[in-house]
Amino acid sequence: QVQLVESGGGLVQPGGSLRLSCAASGIIFSINAMGWYRQAPGKERELVAFITSVGSTNYADSVRGRFTISRDTAKNTVYLQMNSLEPEDTAVYYCTTSNGYWGQGTQVTVSS
């Protein structure tokens, strides 16, 4: 059974940082590309960043230079380091695999 469990969300002030984690089980983590999506209230889910099995990365224009995606194959975990957070980053963040599995999401709220 595939499980993706996100953690690390919370409330942070503008300009602050958070690191999201996504622990994967039940999949061959090393051969899957992994991604982070987010969905804000009233908006469609959008891709934030993804990382391939060999470590190539790509980012949405809105987060490039502020967010960093990484993976630890030994821990079956993918991370999203988010710096210089803005109120527009407020959303539920979801972890996903290249073969279509999704986590339950973690809330990120950026507010003063």
C-alpha cells in the first residue's frame, strides 16, 4: 500500500521559512519523480516544484529562487524548503509521485 505523509506546515509570518517533508512508503522511491503541488482557496491546484529520480529539478516561476526541492533516497523522503514566504503562498501543499499517488496535504498559512 502506497502512503505519502506530509508534515511541516503551519503558520508563519511574511518573510519567514518553513520546510515541508513527505515520507513515502510502499513505492520504489528511488525510481519515481516526486513533486509538490499547492491549492489555495478558490483556485486550481498548481505545480510548485518537482524533482526527478536523478535529481533534476524544476520550479513554478512564482517560487523560483525562494523554494528548494530535494530528496533523501535513504529516508524515502522529499523536502520543500520554503524561504521568503509571502501571503500568496498560503495554500494546502500536496506531495505526489510521478505515477499518480498523492498525500493528504499540509496547510501553509503566511500571515502577520
